Amino acid sequence: MNQKKLDDMKKVIKDVLEAGKRFHKIFGKTYSSSVIGELLVTQRILENYGKDLCSKDDCNIEFKGNSIQNFDISLILKGGKFRINAKATTESQNGKPKWVRQHAKTYTNIVNKNRKTICYPRTDYDETLFYVFVDVKKWLKKSKTDFYILSDSDAKKTFGKKYSKEHNGKPIRKNKSDDMC
């Protein structure tokens, strides 16, 4: 990547984020918190690693913009290849961010047996995958961003245990959803 492309990426991200803030101010709603989260993560990467991305041929960033491939951002940096899945929220509970609509199957093995839910954390860890949870609500209100970063292993262990604690051995959910907060 050259400096012009880096500068162009930074500018367009800044412009889109500013438009997102204006949209929120005018309509009182957030325009795609997931896209805003992905852009905030990409912006932070460009701020912190822009020089490396421009100065080394073996470094690159690719914005996927959705999680169809189970990740949003591909990053090759300092000899490492990383995939990042940004998770954003505008919800809070007791003053802390609350991530909603997470699919438990991402983190947990779920088996429905004898009308009961049997679940346990997945152990198929991807060492190149990281989840970055972004508090978009705080960014909208204070222009400050909190990022919470978990490896795929830590995410599966943490959320797998949480989902198992809430649903293991209980009747199958009526709506068959695997959503969790």
C-alpha cells in the first residue's frame, strides 16, 4: 500500500463516520452500528500501523465489510496474518456495553437431544482470528471508542461457558434461536 491509498482510506472512513454521527443526531437512530464498528476498528488499525502498511511490501489490510467469511478485516502485518471480526453495540445494561444477537453456534457446540439443549464450548480455535467488540454508543455520545479484544480461543471459552450456563440441560428454545447477549 502506498501513502496516497492510506490517506484516501483514512479520509473516506472519517467522512463515513462523520456522516454516521450526523445521521444519529438528526434521526435519533444509529445507521448500521455494525458498519460503524468495522470502520472504527479499521480506522484504529490504520492510525497505529499505517507506517508499517506503507513501508513494507509484505503488509496489507483488506476491509471485507461483513462477516460472510466470518471476519470483517484481513490484516497482514509484521510477518503475521490476522483476521478480525468486529462486533458493535449501541446497547447497554447497568452502564456497561451489551452485545446482542451473538450467535451461540459461533462459540458453542449445541446439540438438541431428548427435547433438551446440550451445549459446551467449541475447541476448534483459529489462532489467526480475533474478535474486537466496539462500544458504538460511547463513540456516538463522547467521540471516544472502547475496544475489547478477544482471541478466537478466549471468545469460545468465555461465551461458550456463558451460553452453557444459561441453556445447558434446559428445554429446547421455542423459537429455535441460538441468539445470546
